[in-house]
Amino acid sequence: MKQSTNAFSIWPIMCLALALIVNSNNLFADNSSDKRSVIETLNSNWNEAFNSGKPEAVSALYDQSAVLSPGNGEVLVGKTAIENLFRSFIDNGVHNHTIEIIDTHYDGTTLYEVSKWSAQGLEENGNKPVFAGILVNIFHVNDEGEWKSHLHTWNLSNNTGE
């Protein structure tokens, strides 16, 4: 009789262990679809800031010590330099910026994306220039819990217009 009492007392522990094993994927998942949605929101905010013609709103999406390389061999550091670069693009008529995610990765307080980007320039002589390429953006969570761009770089393809 003592054996059956022990079997019944172990039953709840076995059920709990089985439930933990079955649900372990949920417990340890990195929620990559949630993080992709975070990057989609960050990209949407970036496009909105740039396309509204507000370089100060664009630079607000970067952390204080952010590093940016616009694909020409230059390296810019800090929000002021980043704001000045985007001001020059906006002042020269670059608009309608879009980002299409290719891949994302999440690791604790770091997110990164590899994406296609495109933008249009001012029409001249019936030509509508289109700029496009690949970008890499690495985001970190700041002390306030906000995702900010920490390292951003891109290239420019040979696409010259529509």
C-alpha cells in the first residue's frame, strides 16, 4: 500500500515537469517576431521623420554616441553630425524614403537589421532619380528603455532613375 501512496505523491511533480518541458520553447523563445515588429516600428518612425523634412527628428532616433557611415568611406559620430548629414539630404530634395526588411536578429539589448532602402530625388528634366541600396542598422536599449540606433551604415546601388 505504501508504494501506491508514493506513486500518487509523485504524480503532481511529473505533471509539472511535463508541462515545463512542453512549454520550454515558449519560456526560452527570443520572441523574434515581436522584435521584428519593433524594428518595423523603428523604421516607420525613421521614414516618417525623414520624409517630414525634419532632420532633428531623424537624429533623435540615434543615441548620443551613434556611429553612422553613409557608404562613402566617411564615419560620422554623434547626433549633431548625423543631423547635419540628413539635413543636407533633405535640403537637396531627397524624399519618399522607404525601408524593406531582409533579416533581423535579437540578442538581449541589441537588435539589428539588414534591409533594402530607397528614396527619390528631385525631378530634373523629366528624370526622377531613385536612390537605393542595402542598409545595416544596429539598435541598443538606452537607460530610459528606448531603442536607439547605435551603428547605421548603407551602400548605394547603381540604380539611377525611373
